[in-house]
Amino acid sequence: MDRVIRGIVRSAGAPVPFARVMVEMGPGPMPDIAVLSGADGRFAVDTPYRGPYALMIYADEFRPAHLTADVSNPEDSVEVAVELHADSL
């Protein structure tokens, strides 16, 4: 099984569809990786290396969120949840 970061993007408990999830930094040299969350707010990012990854998640009308996920076991995926907050501008 591939190393994968799986997650869901929410705001106030509701899914945020089509949020952009970008890998800002990983444990080794890698291409730019970005995905969109689905209509249900869920996403999956394939990760080529073991180790920590920094993700940035953003969507229109929300403040960006940052999180780290440690993909330490090559046999398992990592599950994360992201809460976005409305942009008050």
C-alpha cells in the first residue's frame, strides 16, 4: 500500500467542498503536489517518502489552514481533519 494522507476539510462541522490541499514541505525532494477535496470535503494525498509533511489548505471565503502529518509507516495511511474558519474581511 502507498503512503497516503487522507482527510476531511470542514467548517463549523459541515464539509468544505473543493478546498485546495497543497503539500508545502516534505521529507525529501519532490514535485509540487496539490489536490482538491471532493464534494464531501474528503481528500487523499499520495506521499513518496516516510516522514513529516506540511500541508496548506485553503478555499474561497476561508482563512488558510496549516497542518503537519507524519507518514511514518509505509503500510498505513494517516488520517487528518482540517477546520477552516470564515474569512472576516
